[in-house]
Amino acid sequence: MASRRSRRLGSLAAAAAAVVFLLLASAGATATAAGSPDRRPPLVLPLTLFYPNASRLASGSRRGLLGDGRNPNARMRLHDDLLTNGYYTTRLYIGTPSQEFALIVDSGSTVTYVPCATCEQCGNHQDPRFQPDSSSTYKPVKCNVDCTCDNERSQCTYERQYAEMSSSSGVLGEDIVSFGKESELKPQRAVFGCENTETGDLFSQHADGIMGLGRGQLSIMDQLVDKGVISDSFSLCYGGMDVGGGTMVLGGMPAPPDMVFCHSDPNRSPYYNIELKEIHVGGKALRLDPKIFNNKHGTVLDSGTTYAYLPEQAFVAFKDAVTSKVNSLKKIRGPDPNYKDICFAGAGRNVSQLSEVFPDVDMVFGNGQKLSLSPENYLFRHSKVEGAYCLGVFQNGKDPTTLLGGIIVRNTLVTYDRHNEKIGFWKTNCSVLWERLHISEVPSSAPSEFDVGLITVDMSINVTYPDLKPHLHELAELIAKELEIDSRQGIIYRLTQRRVQLPENLGSYQLLEWNVQPLPRRSWFQDHVVSILLGILLVVLLTLSAFLVLIIWRKKFRGQAAYRPVDSVVPEQELQPL
């Protein structure tokens, strides 16, 4: 089961930009959640940067802010899913020649960073660490009055701390950043963090680092907008419960006519917030004061958080309302003994039929518009009991802020229109997003496929389940999904380098042996045998047709009497007797 990820709304310990801070949170914002029933960490509020002057690391005026999709955008694929890893990643290419990284898409973070070759305390992640010396275009961000400097006072540094006590720190560098072959946006120079130390979940996670999409000087969005190369908008579309992956667009894109919008106040908090007024379960509004969703930072969207977290009173009302609608299901223990998850068995594996058992949920915004949620937007699969599901909505400790993570927007196109200060929602199947928007697909960045022969792989799998048989389908889906991830190194390379990651609760694997049998070489005749046979058949048919026409014509000609002049001599014919 995915880890409980609420770290993306973290605290900022040190900055690499201007160093005059504005404290937005009270002292109680960092209180722990030790006393909460589910022992999940509370929402820890950050310090926000205040810039005393107009100097920016990413120079240039803010141009192209129409958000109408007329400027180029960077269309990028999303990988992974919430159930397996608790996050979504995208591929970013840094340096010349480019070095590839899998970064968590995080609207709650403002810095993009990857592990550095000089890192003394970094985990074993998906890709090799960034090698600054191997990039001909890399430049360190030199120490200046607008940043925190390293001990040698030669290079700017950054430091980030998150709610679940993980942290990242390192130096700042500038290099060419590429967004993949599907992107209309050309490679751009950007400032990013080169990690020297990471702790907590950041150390143990499979992904390489973070792609910060929040509001802030070092955000990849702010840097690209400041350069005037994209509109001040970005969109995310997460896959559903059964289908991982999705799409991200940096820059403007056409909005569907029936997209639901709500206001997002950039002055309310450094995070992307919405005006949530009511929650309906099964068509009935929860008996709550609308102000409950407006406390502290209000209702915040965070793509880097896995689940949803509600204030205590709202959570209890939501839990009771859902539980009362599923009396036909059996309540069971959750998959992780460390959490008191609320789970139900007997719903079946078919996600499309969950609405027959679980109620629909509506989120009503301040302008009266509403976003309808299907069960996959508030449930996650039980990893140990087939056909069982658990609530993916939890109490946010004693913190009154409402935090909506990625589970809420499964199979939903979310457009963060920063220029017009609004956020749009459109329910869709993210795997066929472009077809629904009537936008032609850009050629895939994946390598072209061709037949190489029969590949056989022997694997030894160490599982934690006493009986693997009920989980074979789940295991097959996980391996297939992992091998399908876009990789320029190939399937065998991913297996041998142990880059195929199985969930911790499932176990591990070891590649014992692999073999590739190339397709046998065929002669010219074997490659063209079909064409030759078709040609022979065509010649035979034409010959028979011509012969048949000739026979018919000759019979018709012979059946007609020959023409004789009136004065020609003809043999006398004997008269027949009367």
C-alpha cells in the first residue's frame, strides 16, 4: 500500500533566493499529530519568501500570460500511480548531453531538485545521479546577496523540510532543461537544486527527486513564465484506479466547454487553494458550517499528496455518511496495522461497478458549481483482500486546513490557471484525454518498436503472502506496468539494474537468467511469398478471362448467317411435298 504522503505542504528551512521571510503560520502550525486516531502527521505550514527587490534568478518580464493556449506548451507524460508509489512522476532531461530523471509532480513544492554526483547522503533511486562535470552547459549559481551561500561562500544553496520529517538540501545550479519529444516547448535554461543530503521518505523513495510547480522564485513554472516562453497556466490529468499514468501540460491549453471552475486566491496562501463550501454524499449535504473548509489556509490542492485530509468535524461527518450507505459490505481491517484504515470487503474488482455499492460525492464550490466524484476518487484498493476497498480520506490531525491530494482528481483534468486566478476541473478518462479534446496526438517520445525475437526471463520472487495465487493478477499488472515505463535502456537493462519496483508489502525479485533468441533470417522468397502468390493468381485470372471472352465471341460470330447479294447463284433446293 502506498505510504501516507502529506509532506508536500512542508516548511521552508532555508532559501536559495531572497532571505527576508514573512511568517504566515502561528506557532501551533507545527504541532504534531501524535494524539490523532490515525497517527498521521498534521499539515505543517511553510514560511513564505518575501522579495525586497526586483532581482530574480530567472530574469525577464512576465509575458505571455493570456493562458489561452496560443503559446507553445510542454506536454509531458505522467508515470506510476497512487496505489503503487503514492505519487506520479514525469521525465525531465537536464544537461548537455541530457541526463534523464524521474521527478515527482508536486504542486505543493517550489523547487525542482535531483540527486547530485557529490551527494554524501542520497538513497538508491531510479536513475543515476546528476553529473555536473559531464554537462557542457552546466553553471553553478554563484553566491550573491539574494541567496544563502555554502560554507565556501562560492555557490547558492537551498534547503527544504517537509511535514513527515523528510528533508532535502544541496546547491543550486543552472543548465538546459528538456521536456521530451512530445513537448512543443524547446529546451530552456533553468535553475534547479543539486542534492547533497536527503532524509526520510525522500531518501527511500523510488523517484529521483521533485519537480516543483508551486508559486515561488525557484518554481519551474515561475521561471518559464518569467522568460515569456509559456502562458501562466499548467494542467494535470491523473489516471484512474486501474490505469496509472496520465498527462501534464506546462503552459496554456484549450479548456473544455463544460469544465467546472472555482476561484483560487494567490494571496490566501502560497498553495493552490479553492473555495469549497459543501460536500454532498449520496445527494445529501453534510451538516457542516461552510466556514469549516475556510479555516487557516482553507482548502488546498496538492498533487504531491496521495490522499485527502479533512478537519476533524468534516472527516467524522464524511466517514459516517459513507459508512451508512454501504451496509451491505463487511467492514474489515486495513492492510497496514500501523493505520486504523476504514475498509469494506465484498465490492468486487470491477471499478466501473463501484458506484452501484458506494455513494457518489459532490464538492460544491463558492460559485455554486460542483465537481462530482466517483468512488475511485475517495477509495483505494485493499492490497491484501481482493474486492475490498478503504477510505482514502483521513482526519488532518488537529489542523483545520482541508488538504486534497491526488486521489481526489483521479481521471480528472485539473487546470491551474494562475493568470486568471482560477482552477478548472473536468471529469475524463485521462488515457484518452486528447481524443476527447479533439487534439491530435504528438508523436510519442518512446523508442520505435520492432521485433527482435523471443525474450525469456527467469525470475525468483520473494513474496510476503503465504498464498500468492489470489495476487497473481495484481503481480502481473504491476510487472507489466513497470516494464511499460518509457526507458531508453530497454527491458533487460531495467531488470538487471533492479529498476522494476514491486510494492514493499508484496516482496522483491531477483533476475536469475535471461536469453534472447533472434528471429531466423528468411530468404527473399520467404519475405515476398505472399506478393508472388498474389501476382500469379492475378495472371491466371486475367488469362482465363481473356480465353472465355474469345470463346463467346467466336460462337456468336458463327451463329449468324453469311450475307449474300440478291443476284448471287445459289444451289436449288428440293421442294418438300405438300
